[in-house]
Amino acid sequence: MKWGRGSAKPFIDITQLTVDTIKFTLHNSDVTLANALRRIMLSEIPCLAIEIVTVLENDTPLHDEYIAHRLGLLPIDSTRISEFEYRDKCSCSDKCSKCTVDYNLQVTCTEPFRTVTHLDIIPDEYDTPLPLPRSGDGIPIVKIRRDQSIHLKLTATKGIGKLHAKWVVANVAYQIEPLFKINSEMMGRTTQQDRATIASSCPRGILVSEDDNYGGTIRVTNSLECIYCDSCINTCKDLGFKGLIRIEPDETKFHFSVESTGAIAPEKIVEMALGFLEDKIKQLHQSVTETQSRVLGVSSTTAIASNIWRGNDQAPPNYALDLD
């Protein structure tokens, strides 16, 4: 399965990797694939999240629904997510250890004040995925005072971000690298003052005026800091050097930043997303091939071998395709 831009194969160059974040550059791709990869990481990577909250006692200042919403957004360790089934697809009649994880939260304040955090959540069974992170002071859930209590039964299930925000595993963004094109012939007609004015017009400070015995030029120090404000381009126009600088997006290179919630390691999120994307492309290819074979009355193998409609200068026949 070939996918990418032209004959060059896409590849990834990892530039930074920490416990919670991964930054990488996707080369030889295009906007469609980059956006598909981003959307998969945002909405189709499965994880565990608290879905059901049974309130047995709540003397806190917050309503039951408010606390339940906070609990749903707690990140839960989902490194073993492949071992769990979606609850609606599980073979059990109601719930079981394959599709649900149960927790208990029971706290009574014996001090003047106390903050109930995710560290107070206790799993019902040994070796159960726990809410993360397990270090520091914990994620606050509610504050209580002396003699106030809270007792909840919690059930976590497997889901994806497309269904609800509590199943989102990461915050994902990408940036298209800008390409600066400088007209060297026109640059030779500029003065030192012109170049200094153009360089200082950039609000991000990424343009530097350089002078030597052979003339001068403008150098770009960090193109990724460009915000496409066109200040340098407008300044060139005002000085009578229209077209001296052109900025175009390089739509073959995408700089990704993936920040995990902690439920799944960031590098694992990228790996899973790439697998899902390839599966989607294969499914689409198979569906198109089957549709072609059904309409033209040939087998799927023949349709693939003959590469129907590809490389043919003539337009394909106007068939009414039944995609049901």
C-alpha cells in the first residue's frame, strides 16, 4: 500500500520525546494525511474513563452531577487497553472484568479541612488500572470540612474521544513549515538601512540583516516562528521592493506536537494512530475495488490486477454506483 506525496514515501523524524510529550516531523506527506493522523489521535485512540458514578453519600458543597463530571475527566492508566472490550460489544449480559473496571471512593473528613483527590480512589480488584498520575498532591476532586463525607462507586469503561471528551487521550496540533523565498537580484539593490528596516518589521524577530564586503542579505533564523502576518512583505512593498520576500507554506512537511493526558504514552499514541490510519486506507481501497468489480462484473482480483480506470486518459463510464 503506497500512500504519500508522489513517489517519495512518508517518514517521521522524532525531534523530542518526554514522559508526556512527543514532537515529530512528518515528511513527504500532504494536508489530507496530516489532518487524518491528527484527528485519529484526538478522537479514535481508545482508553479507559469513568462512565458510571453511583452516589451513596455526598455531604460536600458540590452537586452529584458536578462531581461525576470531574471524575469522568480523570486520566486512567490505559497501557493495557487492548485487553478490554467495548461494553456494548462484550459478550457478557451486563458487566464483567473484560469491559468494566470498578473503583470505590469513600472519605470522611476528621480535620478542619480536607481535599479529596484522585489518590483517594481505591480499585476493587488487584492489578486494576489506576487513575494517573500517582505522584504529587493528586488531582483535586472536591474540598470538604469536618464531619462531611463522600462515598461513591465508580465504573470505568473503554471508549474513544469521538463519543465523549473524557476518552480523549491527547492534545494534538501540527504546524506547516513556511518557506521563505528571497529575490537575490532585488536584494542586491537594497541599502543597509532598507535591510535593517525590513528585518526589524518582523514581530517575531526571525529576520536578521547581515552585511559583508560583498553586499548584504536578510537571513531567516527560525522559520517555524513565522505567524504569516506579512509585516515583512508589506514593508518591502512600502520601500519599493515588491516581491523581495515571498512566504509559502511547505505542504509536504508537518511539525506535530502530541501532549498525552497520561493515560497512554505519547509514542504509543502515535504508533496506534499510524496503524489505524493504514487500516482505514486499506479498507477504503478494498471497498472501492469491490464496488468496481460489482459494477463491471469482474472479480476483485481482476479489478486489482487490471488497475481499472488508472492511467487511462479517457473519463470513466458514467455508472450509477450502488454503495449500499
